[in-house]
Amino acid sequence: MTNLVSPHSSNELKPLIIKDKTELEDAISSSSDARRLELNSSASANVVMLGAGYFTPLDGFMDKENSLNVAKKMQTTEGFFWPIPIMNLSTLSVREFSTGEELILLDPNYPDKRPIAIQSVTSVDSLSPYELGIIAENVFGTTDSNHPGVKNFMNQGTTLIAGPIKVLNYSYFPEEFPNTFDTAMGIRDKLASLKWSKVVAFQTRNPMHRAHEELCKMALESLNADGVLIHMTLGKLKEGDIPGDIRDAAIRKMVDLYFQPNTALISGFGFDMMYAGPREALLHATFRQNCGCSHLIVGRDHAGVGDYYEPFAAQEIFHNNIVQESLQIEIFAADHTAYSKKLDKVVMMRDVEDHTKDDFVLLSGTKVREMLSNNEDLPTEFARKEVADILKSYYRSK
């Protein structure tokens, strides 16, 4: 027994991975004649998250009714909260599939498209352009094809294949990130061994600069938490984002040098960024509760992109009644953090009303990439030198 928060809508995690070697071999053998279906990247990431217990209590891919219900109401037809439809979409025709058949799902991340899961097909439906628009509008807040999440979603196909799955492996993540990728079960075990009960999760798809570092420390102090889970996205990002291995190295260097011992746990999960803003913030909170976290840091424009979302929409959505009634995890609501030249420290911008924009050290992502590409030093107020050196080395290699 631990004092960690319970998984979402369940007394225990429900990982869909086949753990027993004999059972795994039997599953592969018994389905050897089944048809094979290559997944898109988003569906294969869903498989990894389902296998790793992050998407407890789901048992597989949602059908049409559940997908639309979750998109519109953030509830499954069984009545439990879920913020984003978990779908297996295909560009193949509905006529290609049969209810009751088994499919061997193939991983698109390998040249040889090796099997990643077995799905029992319970229904096959076609989504109309109108229904795709409903899902996009509710999940992403827009149907604009310039939005990277919408563009990706609209290209996945219109055939929706529903049904429970058995997961065979975690794709490339354990190989490529052997010291970072972990399951919800693994994280819970580590938190229990550390004897942490109040745990703050920090979501990141970027290397952590001084502002991120201080934000984690502010949350730790304000909540009197035992530690922070620095939990990074290891899946597909948008063009221009820093690759996972570089982010991993930079974050580890920062924690090693600038965090108090035994106050930060570094881990990663195999999921693609959706850039869905408020809805993705809810998904981040849901699977962090499954990891055992009591709080999630949600800052300005969490999981956003461009100007598609209001700055604090991802915080405000947590006031929704169904969210309040369903999730045990709470948020640490943060403002944009930046280094104050006046105070000689990192502050939340909302806390210093006497400051103007010129009183902060602020660099856009474009400016940072430009400086790193030109082998220029980033201001020490913005980034730790040791972190900046790792990033400079990456940009030089490009």
C-alpha cells in the first residue's frame, strides 16, 4: 500500500501489455493468420500509452459513439470522464474490415513494420466530414488545417476501427530511451520506493530553461511537495522542436547540477504531441494521476501552439464540473515565468506588477534557435550554461 493518489476511475492500473513471455508467444502464434494493419503514428502512440497503463481504465480503441461523446461531452458512453477520443483511424475502406475479426497492428516507426498489438474488432464505422469536423472543433478548438494537430488528425483517414487490444511491446521507446522511458506502473513503483505521496508533475516537450527550472521549484515549495516528476514527451513533435535525446541530456544535466538531491524524478512517455491546448492539458492530468501524481503544473498556453488558445484556457477548463467531479489530481496554476533584471531572479510575471516588458529577459523560440545555430551564448539569466552547451552542440551538428 502507498499514499499515492488512486488511478483514474479504477482501484488499480490496467496496463494492456502482455507481460508473460509464454502468453506473448501464444498470442502471436494464435493470431498468425490474422490480417495485418499498419497504424498511423498517432494510433501507435495510443497503443504504447494503453499498454503502459497511462490510459487506465480504457481497454482499447473507441467506437464512433464513444469518440463523438468524448469529443462533445468528455464522457464515455459508460459515463466516466475522458478528455480526448482514443481512436484507430485508417485510410482503408470500411469494407476492408469485419466485425469479430482479429487484426495484427503494425508499428509504422520501424522499416519492417513489426507487430505492436493485436486488436479484436468490435465495430467498424466511417466518419463523415461533418463528424470529423465535430471532433476537431471540440478537441482542438478549431478546424483550421494550419493547426498541426488538426492537420495530422484530418490526414489519418475516415475508417474507425474499434475494439480492445493486447499490446506486444512499447515500440522503439525502450531501445531509444532506455534510461528515460517508463510506464505508469514503473513510475508508481519508483514514487512508492522514494516514499513520496505529494508529487508534482511537470510536462515538457522542450529543454528546460531557467524559467522552467524555477517554476518546478516554486511548485515544490508552494505545495510543500515531496518531489517533482519531470515527465517529457518522447514521441513525434512538430518540425523545429528539439529531438527527445537532446532534451533528455539537457534536462538531466540541469537536474544533476541545480536541483536538491532526491527532489526530482526524470522520466518520459511514448506519446505524440497533439497541440490540443486545454483538452490536452486534461489528458496530461489524467495520465499523470495514473502515474500517482497529486498535482500537475499548468502554465500559460499549456500544450498550445500559435495563437489558437487563450493564454489561461488550459487552467480554466479544470473548473468544468465533470473535471472537478472526476479527477483527483489538482493543478498548480502558473503564469509565464521569466528572469527579472530588477530583482535578479526568476519570477512569475503576474507577481511583479511594477515591471515592464523590458525588465525581463525574454527570448522567443525563434531567437533562441537562431542564437544556438550561430554558436552564440544564451544569456545566463535565460539558460544554464551547461544546458546551453548541449543545445549548441546539437545545432552545430545540424
